[in-house]
Amino acid sequence: MYKLLSHNDLDGIGCGIVAKMAFGDDVKVRYNSVQILDREVEKFLESGDLATELIITDLSVNEENEKRLEEFRKAGGKAVLIDHHKTALHLNEYEWGRVQVEEEEGRLASATSLLYRYLIDEGLLEPSRTADEFVELVRQYDTWEWEKNGNDKARQLNALFFLVSFDEFESMMLERLQEGGPFKFSPFEKKLLGMEDDKMTRYIRKKRREMVQLEADGLYAGVVHAESYHSELGNELGKDNPHLDYIVILNMGGRKLSFRTVHDDVDVSEVAGTFGGGGHAKASGASMSKEAFELYVSGSFQKDPLREDARHNRYNLKESQFGTIYRAPDGDLYYIHRNEEGRWSVERNGNVLDETYKTFREAEKALKREKGVWLLNDDQFVKFLMQRLEKAEQGS
Ligand SMILES: [Mn+2]
């Protein structure tokens, strides 16, 4: 017998599906949140069931369970932990630890792709084209490679996973994998996915207007409360607001924090680590501790949300040779433009400020961080230029 304890996300359930392909009814699968895994591991190890092999995927264990697992192994028990989170790399010092952030080929690993490869290598599973494709979709989704590759099918697979129950998703996928052939969605699933996309777009649009900015530990965070679409939301808000180091998504009901960043030089697994959580450089999570509550919930409650930059402008464009105008919450008007030396300078209400910047991005970043400015729309831009012209004419 096998017991699989896995994560309760797409990559985690991907492991369950791959394990069921290999072991059929000989594997008992349980999907867990990050918070609950250690309890389940402890429960299994305390039962002293040496006849059942324990497989842990997509999650790592705490120090106590590290010791328990080692004792379990020494007592003759069989266990393996397969993970791809870099915060779990220290578990490789054990015989049962198999943590790999990257696959042999150099691309990023997911727990599903690692388990699939492991089962094939151990002679426990025959690879197939459909399974290869399914595993690759899960891997691309979990590592965000789908976005770079424009692989929308990977994103849709995750959306489908959220539309049905765990059991339903498992049996739907297992059926599809047993049928063989190319991995595809049915016309009905496609229709559902289209409706779901529209719903998500509306949700993200609403959340965009609720995000608050705050500074913590020298980093700038965008803080938003949300219970759904965390990955997509974190990514959209991050791309919309490159001046922020990371986005933190608060789920009060679940008492959880999710961290996301779009920047290569920010590591949100470190931010999560300060609250006892962990994860990847670009996506991580933690439980809502008292400290996290103080900082992100209390710290943002009294603040006004960030105003969004005007969209669909034709004239008031970033990096434009005519300059770009912004408004601050206190009503001040900021004008970023290139000066004679080719540097970017800033005017506040018509007065040139001392500091200049090498790039437009740097100038905008400073204004957005320090003043909370937003890009004005074309009407306001034209009005601004007219007034400027009038003033210049009066002056001459
Ligand atoms: Mn994963």
C-alpha cells in the first residue's frame, strides 16, 4: 500500500493523479494545505504502519517530522518526500529527501513532473503521450512558464481544477489519461472556461481599485484582500504596478497571506519567511500571525487605495517626448519630462524639483512610492498643456 500526502493546489493534485495512474486503488491520497500537512504526517508516522509506503509531494515537513521521518526509516518504514520548493532543499541531506528546484534538463521543476519522472525511473509507471502532456501543463502552470510561452491551456487547466471538486477533477483527468491521444478540453469545458475567464476579469478589475500601498522592511508592498484567483491577481497587480516590490493578498477567512512578485530581484519566500511561511522566490505564503495582521491588515485599513493609472491614453503616455503628467492624492500635479541634459526631471505644480533621474522608470517609481501619484487621462493632459502655453504667452 501507498499513502500520498500532497498539496491542495493543481501541482499537488497532479501528484495524486500521477500516483493513481501508477498504483490504482493501492494508494490512499490526501490533499492538504501547507498548515495542515505536518499534522497529517505526524498522524501517519505515529500509527507505526510499516507496511505502507509514505509519499509526500509538493510540501515540506517541520523539524519534528523531519526527525520522525528519519526514525520511521530506521525502523524499517518506507518514505520519500518529493518537492521543488527551494525552502525545502535542506531535506536532501536525508535519504528520503528528493528536493529539486530544477529538472535535469535545466527547466524549472514542479512536484508533479518530479513524481512522474520518479515513478517512471522506479519502473512503477509507463510513460504515455497524454500523461507527458498533462504533466507538462501542470509544470508550466506551477512555474509560471506558461505565461512566458503564452501557453493558455496550462492556465485553463488550473481554472478547470477550481470549477469542480477534487474528486471530480481527479476522475475526469484519470479518464482522459487512460483514453490516450492528445490532451484536450471538451466543447462544454471550453464554454465553461470562457465564462470563468469573464468572471475573473471582472473580479480583478474590482480588486485593482482596492489595493493599498505600504512600506515594510525597506520594501514597498501592494496590499489587497481577496479569496479567489490569487495567482492571476498577484500577477496582474504586480505588472500594473512595477514600482511595488511585491503584492500581498490577505485572506481573512482562511487567515492566510499570499505573496507574489514580478521582479527577479525580489524574493518573496524571504518575506514569507519572516512570518514563518515559505515558498518560491516569486510566489510564497504564510499564516496570518499577529505581526502580519498588525503590519498588513491594521497598517492598511485607514489608508486610501492607490488610484489606477489612466488606461487607453493616446497623449499622456509614459516616456513621451512631450512629458507625462500625474496627480497626487493631495491634489499636487507632477510633470515628468526629459531635460536638456537628457535626464528625467520632475516639476511639482510648475516648479522644477532638484532631483533628476537617469530613466523615466526611476522618476516614476520615486513619485509613485513617495507621493502615490497616478497617471492622468488625456483630457487633463491637454488642459495642462493649454494652461502651460497660456502662461508662457503671458510671460513673453
Ligand atoms: Mn508546486
